[in-house]
Amino acid sequence: MLDDFILRAGLAGLGVALAAAPLGCFVVWRRMAYFGDATSHAALLGVALALATNIPVIAGVLIIALVMALIISSLSERHVSSDALLGVLAHAGLAFGLVAVSLVPGQRVDLSAYLFGDILAVSSMDVVVIWAGAVLVALLLLARWQALLTATLNPDLATASGGNPKREQFILTLALAVTVAVAIKVVGALLIAAMLVIPAAAARPFARTPEGMALCAMALGGIAVCAGLGASFLFDTPAGPSIVSAAAVFFAFSTALSPAIRSR
Amino acid sequence: MSLIETKNLTLGYGGKIVLRDVSFAIEAGEIVTIVGPNGSGKSSLLRALIGALRPISGDVIRKPDLKIGYVPQKLHIDATLPLTVQRFLNLPKRQNPADIEAALTRAGVPELSQAQMTSLSGGQFQRVLLARALLGKPDILILDEATQGLDQPGAAGFYRQIEEVRRDLGLAVLMVSHDLHVVMAASDRVLCLNGHVCCEGSPEIVADAPEYRALFGTGTQGTLALYRHDHDHAHDHSHEHGHSH
């Protein structure tokens, strides 16, 4: 029989794909890839916060990811956001996180578990928490789908038709923070942004509508989780990076095939 | 009451004032055109009217339940976003398919509903934006340099479409335009901005106003001179895409 830990790992990974794929579509459409990077790298600071204050890691990550995401989105509103600034924030978040974790007194921390994920060690409780977060994100996106799409197209257009693009931006920010918090255990701070961007980008050539792209991204993300875990099991490679590698291979194929798909 | 009225409206971004002390109103069924050089506050005024820009001081008063059809200056759709025209027209509210067909026909592009937004030509794209604005059954159409990026015949065709729509539906139209001959031909009223309202009135009155001539040249032969002048302008402004601040 398949080991329980593999089953839990699969469930955890599928939960992350469920949230990350549709959210990742917005990250791609709105060109927020660096925003995802900065927020997920800052998750390490959240780990340090959790270890220092004895709160659950997921809570620490959620708080810091939310703070970081809010800072970035308020900076971008004031038009000071630039490629360079986001790059600085992304790497500064990572560097300060690493420093902060090493400064936490009293314990030797297995840093690689937070950097690359530790999906094979998720507990049943972790799976429940991951799915709760993932379902929350998916429902949030579903409930606001039309408004989010309109705001993504053009904020002024959304305002003119009675929408509130700032609120939609906040919803995406919140969804991103929750996704980062539930995904850190699965793929680790370094690769969360990859789970957002890669399945969505791989789904693009197959889709004619935004909904089609989100569903396709979910499917590709889910398959990447299974394929990556399988490869990890067979070749004894680290699970999180294997999942992301599988997704990247899908992206390479779909991009190479995209002229043929579009000419259908 | 007026559809939209502003009282002593002052606008700016980040502490820098771009437009001061505008008191202005547009009535049902009117065509009003806003002209002015780059950076004169035209787009800012429109953004304040639709509620996207909060005034530094002064008020914007919209008629209760006013429905605005907004056609933005340029809508960039990222190539990563798959979107058919039909899906686009269903944002933010799902629409009846028959209404969508009617709006596309009204805008002159009935055949495009299954096309991808990113595959449209400039003229088709602006007509789809017009169709979208019409779907909300607006009381007023607000167009922000809607013909930017179109060649002269394309722009003329688009304005004919607007005029036809207004004639059939009787809605008010407020537009920012660089096409001065269109201003002369089609508007009931012209508002000339340059950081403030420098002149306002019927096209003939504005064309003769010294403030307007100071901005747009001193044509002495009325519309014809303005028309000629416009050719210079088409060149002057052909590289100003995305200039909205």
C-alpha cells in the first residue's frame, strides 16, 4: 500500500495547486510576478517571528506576508513601484529572513525545510490547514471573479462601472498572503512564486477565456504535484523543487506547442 | 438638473496641481468636447468625473443613478490574458447575449464577438470599447481621446459612429479630442483647458477666443484654418501614447 505520508503529501500539494493556480493567473495578467516573489521571500521573516514568539509558523508567515504585500501594494499605488524596487524588496525580504531565523535564540532551525519545503513531513493537521486556506482563497477569487477581472483590465474602467479597484487589489493581496502561508510547507519560500506563475503561464496557450486558463492552470498544477512527488519518490530528489521542475517542463512543452495550438 | 456638475474643482497628483477651479456642467443630450495641450488636465478632469480621481478641493455632483459609459484612452490587455470580445463585454456584469449582439451592431462591429481582444485592430478595439460602454444603457458617454492611435480616416469613421449613436439613443457625449475639425463640426460646446478653463462656449466662440488661438494657433479663416492646422497637430501628437498625467 502507498504510504500515508505520500498520500498526505499529495493532498497538501493538490491543495496548494487549487489556490495557487487561479491566483497565479492574476499574478501573470497583472504582471505581479515580482510582487509574488517579494511576498513569498518575506515568509522567512514570518518563520523567524513565529519561532521567536512561539506562535504557529503558519500564523507568523501569514502576518508577515500580509504586511509585506500591503507595503508593496501601497507603494505601487503611489507610483514609486519599479522593477528595481520590487527586486530589492524581494531579495531584501529573503536576506533579512535568513538573518532573522539565525538570530532566533535557543534552537537550531532546519532552514532548508523553510526554503525548499518539507512536503513529505506534513501532518494530517497540516493537510487540513492547507486545504482550509486553499478553499478560502479559491472561494474568495470565485466570489469576486468578475470584479477582479474588470479591475485587472483597467482600474478606471472598473471605477466607471461602479467597482472599486482598490478593494479588488486588497483581495488579491489577502489571497496572496494566505497562499504563501499555506504553501511554505509544501514548496518552501523560494519556490512559492513558481507555483503561482508557472502553471498559469503553461495554461495560457490552451485557453480562450480567463476561466479556461484558470481551470487549465489548476489541472496542470495538480498534475505537476503528482508528477513531481512521483519523481521525488523514484529518484530521491527533493519534493518541492521536483514539483516546480515538472511544472516548468509543462511550460516548456506548452510554449513550444503554442503556435500549433493557436492555428487550430 | 445637470447630468454632471463640478464646482470649483481642483485636481492634482502627489501634491502637484494639474487643474484648478473648474466649474462646469453637462446637460442631457449635449455633445461637449474638451480640448487643450498635453498636461492641461483633460484626462484628470474626466477621471474626476467618473470618480477615479479624488479632488483636492471642490465637488463633483453626479445626478442620482447616473449611468456613465466610459471609453478609456487606451486599454492595454496583457497578451497573457485570453479574452474573447464576448467575454470582455460580460464584464463586470453578465449580459444578455441579444444585448451584446445589439451593442456590437450599434458600434459597427457585429461580426467580432468570438474574436480575441488582443487580435483586434485599433479601430475594431475602440468600437468594442464603445459597444461595452453602450451595454450599460448610459445617460452619458465619456470618451478619453478615443481615437488616439487611429489614422485620420479611422478617427473620422469612429466619430461618425459616435454621432450616429447619439442621434439614435439621445445620450450626452463628453469627449477629449485632439481632432480639432471634429470639435468644430460636431460639438454643441467646447471646453478649452490649460491648467484651468481658459475658454468655454460654442465652437465658433471658442475658435475666436484669444486664449484658444494662443494655444492652437491664429487661424484667421475659421474652420478651414483649424482644419489645416490639425494636420500639424496630428504629427505633433503622434508620439504621446499613454500620456494621461
